Amino acid sequence: MELTGHTIFIPGATSGIGLALALRLQERGSTVIIGGRRTERLAELAAQHPGLGTVALDVTDPRSIESAARTVRAEHPDLDTLIAMAGIMRAEDWTTSDGLLATAEATVTTNVLGPIRLISAFLDHFVSRGDATIMTVSSGLAFTPLAATPTYNATKAAIHMLSESIRLQLAGTGVRVLELEPPAVRTDLMPGHAENEMAMPLDAFADEVMEILEARDASSLREIQVEAVKVLRYAEVRGDYPQVVEMLNARDPHGKP
């Protein structure tokens, strides 16, 4: 897959996986615009990485999404790729209702409504181009659950099926739908995640993703899976789902796979 010469918007790329991929895509010759809520962080990244575009964006706010989309479309009419990266992961205790609903609703708003609204904001632009890419971000936990994060697991399962479904509808339009399925990666997605020795180092993950993208024909690529995620992604297919669920949740009862 050719990674040079694209114009790519990545909401949620001020840190972690999003930023790691943004910098690698820029290094390969694409124009990259990142979005995030922290304007001071955006300014810092723009100064550190000349040519990196930025736009203020809160994916939980529909008006912010539409405003950012108007800005990106106006300043980058050749935009051809959206990577809907923003997401949150929070531990929950479903044995009590105390605080549960607020956490679950925030997770759904960010992880499901955010990508849906982002895709909607750019969909007509991409269809009119006839050659564009939408990349969603699910998780290995869409296929094998971590007990500590029920709503997160559910939102990522929703993103997987959303990706599968809109890919069918967009067939023939020239708009490709790719689904990135990360395993546990050492980022600040949850407290302690960055120090989790069982998780994949961020640079190793981002490098492997880039290798997959560069090695595969875009027309045949649907799901981007590093080797580390396949134990979760294909547990049910292999027939060892109960064992993988037990293994995953035995590692850390507090939510660090």
C-alpha cells in the first residue's frame, strides 16, 4: 500500500498510538493533520514536527466535530484519509450502580458516537473523491473480553461490526474501510498501561502496523492485525476461547491485559 502523497486527518493523535502513526506517516511523505482537545499540546507538537497540521477537536461534542471537519476540508481539499483514533478506556464495577452509568455513557459517546460522527462529517467528501480511506480503531478486546472494562469491550465490538457493515455499503464507491485492531499497547490509555510489561511497546506496535500497510495491497486489506493481537482476535475461531478469556483475565484483575 503506497503511503506517500496522501492527506490524512487523525483525530485523537496528540499521544499514544495516534501520534506514533501520525509521525510515521508524515516521515513517509504524507501530509498529516492531527486533532485533539489540548490546544497547548497541539501547538507543542506543531513546533516539534514542522509540517504537522493541527486542529482543535473534542470528539464528544458534535459541534466541535463539524467545526473541525469544515476547517480540515477547507484547508486540505485533497484530504483522502481519516483515521478515527480517539478513544477512552475506563475500568468499571458492574456489581454496583455507583458511578457506573456516567462511565459507561462517556465511553460510548467517545468510542462509538465519536467515530460515527467523524465518518459522517467526511463521508460526502470521500465519496465525491472516489478514492479515499477510512480507518477505524477497534481492539483485540472486541473479540475476547477483559472483565474490568465491559463497556470499552462492547464499544470496540460495535466498531468492528460498524466497519464490516459500512465496508459493504461503500463497495464500489472507491472508499476503502480498514479496521486497526490493537492488542494491549504501552500507552496512557489507562493508569499503569504504559508500564505494563505484558503489553506491546508502542514503537514496536507502530512499526509493525506500518510494515503491514506497506506490504499489503490496499484493495485486499480489511483488518490490520499485528501478531500479538491474533491470540485474542481468533480465539473463538481456534476453539480455545474459554482458555484465552481465562488467561487474559488472570494476568491482572485490575484491568491491565
